[in-house]
Amino acid sequence: MLTVPIRQLGEPERAAVERILDADPYAGAQIAERVATHGLNWWRSDGRIYGYEPRRQIESIIWSGAHLVPVGATPPATAAFADLLGAEPRICSSIIGRSEAVLDLWARLGGNWGPARDVRPHQPLLVTDRDPAVRPDPAVRLVRSGEVDLLFPAAVAMYTEEVGVSPMQDDGGRGYRRRIAELVKAKRAYARFDGDLVVFKAELAIVTRRTTQVQGVWVHPDYRGRGLGTAAMAAVVADALRRVAPSVSLYVNDYNTSARRVYANCGFTSAGSFATVLF
């Protein structure tokens, strides 16, 4: 039996949830986008939000759906969330968020949910709100609706390289292609083409009123080592700041030194550390 106050949150708690999300707009971006789109009625989205409320005020929240995302989670909150979630079968494909909370959750949940396919304990969280000092690559542009078929193989290659499994394995890639098409339609997918070949790509995977989070940054293997990534990423940042959100954020694997160098050259600075547990 739970001895701490955790409950599923709904629309009456929206102001409290938004207060917590605003306190950490980068770690909470994924949830903030969903709340803005769907509200807090879980049946209107694909997950639920639980709140930790030890003193009649919601102090921490966690999104439980395809991903498990804690925000503002103190050690007592992560312990309470783990007690709740560990009693249920795992439904998430990953745990993502601030390193301390994610690693604490995983230490408590691993006995019930393990093993993980991969644990990435330190992924620098980076942010910028200024135009890059680097000259943007003028050949990087938004992908057009008729170019989804050209972008999709590059997206599959990026996903497989980054996550370690192919997005084609579950449903033949239909769901993933639908997601890519949605990002293209929303003017959130960028690429540089060499003829019909995508040589650089990136997406604004998350957009909130506080930030947009870049994911899926990829350079074709045959074009790596040419310095293409820095100017291409500068073009993405410049357009996103002008058109989409007041800041651009992302997180990167700590061992990816070349990508970290690109982001530093584009003006990104540290906003802490993420961790990811992949199943």
C-alpha cells in the first residue's frame, strides 16, 4: 500500500502542472507540449501524469506513457513514483529526464522492469537563445511535403544509429514515417540535399512556448569530417529562433565529441545533464 500522496492529475491541476513545467522548461518540454495540445485528461492523449503532493501542494510530476519523464522530481518523489510504477508492468520504451531523477528511478525500478537495453547516464543538456556566430548554411532548408520519401531513409538511418534498433521492426516503419510526415507538414524538419540525397537532417521534435528541442541531427556518413555540420546546425538554430521559439535546446551523448563541438560552435551552453534508459 502506498504511504505517500501520489495521484493521477487531471485538468483541475493544470495550473500546478504548468508551474512545475515552467520551473524547468527544458527538462519538461516533452510534457509541456503534450499538456498544451491535449490537456491533462489522459484518455485524450497516450499517457498519464502523476503528481507527488506531500504537503497539499504538487511538488513533482511524472509522465507515464511511451516514455517515462520525471520533472522536478526530488529523491522522495522518485521513491514514491517508483513504488507506484514498479507495481505495474512496464509500458514505456525509455526513461528520459534529469540525470539524478532518471538514475534514481532506474535503480529502484530495475529489479521489476529490467534488464535495460542501454543506459546512458550522462547526456549534456544544451541551450541557446542567441543567433549563432557561425554563418548558417544557406542550402539547409525546410523539407517540402513532396520530399518525405527522400527524407525517410535518412531518418531511419539516424534512428538506427542513435537508438540501436530500427524503427522498421515493429510495424514496417509506418508509425515512424507518419511521425516524419507530421514534422514535415508542421515545418519542423530541415535538410540539406545533394540532388535527391539527404546529406544533413534535423527536426524540431518538441515545440513549447519556452523552447524547441532539436532531435534527429544527422550527417550522411559519406559527408562527415567536412565541417558541414556546424554551418548546417547554425541554419537550424537561426530559423528556429526567428520562427518557432525563444530558445533552442537539445541533449547529446557525452561520448559524441564531434557533435558536442558542433553545438559549442553554434553557441549552445550547458543547462545540466540528462540520462536515458532504453528498453
